[in-house]
Amino acid sequence: MIAFDALTGRHGELPARAVSGAREVYLQIPSGGSLVIAEAPTGGRESFNAYRAAGEPTTIRGPWTVAFLKGGPRLPARRTIDTLVSWTTATFGADAASFSGTAVYTATFQRPTQTARIWQLDLGRVAESARVRLNGRDLATIIGSPFRVVLDASQLRAVNRLEVAVTNLSANRISDLDRRGVAWKKFYNVNFPARFPENRGPDGLFTAAKWQPLESGLLGPVTMSPLEEMPRK
């Protein structure tokens, strides 16, 4: 049996064992995750390893530098924060509440003291997608939960630089446009009716002017955890 993770591109042969004349495979699917499973001849493929915790997680606490790269309506000012919160909160100023785009979170952290060959970087909650770089090297682009990356210990240094580029949804930008009366619904042959009464404007059509800002950015907590491979039986 082989497995394919469409989110990360990881694929390979699943751990299997013979039980009472049948064959069992071990599946490890995290909450929010999914795998494509297919029957295939064994042998000659990379292993689709499963992992388990080998110690307590270490929290990457920051401080975090947050730089807004692109988006609108305006680029909020660069910030340094000690606690990860949505960029729609007062911490980031008024401009950030209506901002839709990409911001890069940067922090440095010491190599964890535990000894392990394999580590898991867990970003915690992210709103909504993330591109992860460690020590100048791209690790992954993650578009949905779980926001985790498995990496080899050789990728860690004594002091490490973590960069997480987060892109939020367009909802906050759309809401800002409707509050300011900017004509953005320029669709051919579509009247854009509102599905819900609360989203219906004076003209009877859709408006997002009453929407509250959606959480945006890296929300964490961000942790590093030692892992070990599950035994293949």
C-alpha cells in the first residue's frame, strides 16, 4: 500500500504487517489532514514513515518582527511583538484591521536541548496560509491545517532564524471597500444577490460593510518537538 499527501507532496510505502493471513497497514492522519491510499506492489519505494513524540515541545517565544510585504488598502507599519496575536487587533494599529495580503513573521531561537534526529515544527493556528523558511531555506508552503513541518536535525543550527510568510483571506479588504463605497463588484451579467439578510445593502444586493475583521496572521503557539520513527513491523 502506498500513501500520498496532496498537501505536501510527500508519498511512499506504508508500514505493513501480516496478521492472520491478512495484511495490515499503519495510517497516521493528523486532525484536519488527509491521505490518498492506493494498492501497489511492495518494495522499491521510499518509506512513508510514521512518527511519535520523543519528548516535550519547546515553544518559540520570540520576540517576533512582523513586516507587511504586499496587499492593501495600505501596508501597516513594521512591528515587533512579544506575543502572537491577530494583526487585526489594536497591537498593529488601525490600518492592519482592514489589511488583506502577506506579512512575514521573523524570530530567532536556540537549538532545543533534547537530542533527536527528527523534529516537528508546529505553527499552531494560522490565518490563513503560510510559507515557512528556516535559516534561509524553504521548508514548506502550507495552505491548511495542520500547519506542521517535519525536518531533519541537520537543518538546525545553534541559533536559528525562522521566517513565516502568512497570507490572510480577502474578506477584510472587501469589507473595507464596501464601507467606503468603493465599486469593486464589476462582474459581467451578475447582480450579486446577498444569500443572508444581514449582508443585504440598501439596493438589495450583497454588501460586506457590516462584517467584523477576521483573524489574520500567525497566531501560534509555535513549537519544536522531537520525534522518533514508529517501528515498522
